[in-house]
Amino acid sequence: MERLLLAETVEAKLAINIFVHRTAQGIASMATTLGGIDDLVFSGGIGMHSSIIRAAIVEQLDWIGLKIDPQANAAQEQRINASSSAASILVFEVYEDRELANALSPAP
């Protein structure tokens, strides 16, 4: 994603737009299944480190009341929702590689 964001090609922009759209689509689908959203949590490499992608995803979810605080998002704060947001928007650091290794390791 870092390379795509740095690239200024039509293909890179298309790839980013598809990623953002599909991610927002998945979130909206889960919100429909659950009957709403209490908290939206971004984590992992892209979710933790890309304020641009977080903002783009939340922008597509504006119709369900999600609003991002641009300053908090840019500052990489843990809570990045605007006060007018229908749900909390949070950023958490996780280590997927460690979790996967722990899950695949045989119990002692």
C-alpha cells in the first residue's frame, strides 16, 4: 500500500480505490448483519499506519453516520472519530504475525 500511495499512476489509484471500496463494503455488510456499529477499529499495517486510507474508508461510510476527526487521524491518535460520529473510530496496534504464530504453535 505504501508503494501504491507513492505511485502516481492510474493503475495505482485504481488499486487504492478498489481496496477502499471493498473494505468499506465489507464494513457496511457487517454493520447490516449486526444491526449497527458501536466501534470501528482499524488495526494491522494499513489500518495503523495509513491515515489516508482510514480517511477514505470512513468517507465512504459517511451515510451510516461515521465521521473522522482529520486532525486526530493525521496525528495517529488512538481515537480518531469526530464528536458528531455515530460510533467510535479507533486505531489499535496489533501484531498479527505473533498472534498467528501463537495460534499455530502446539500447546505445551
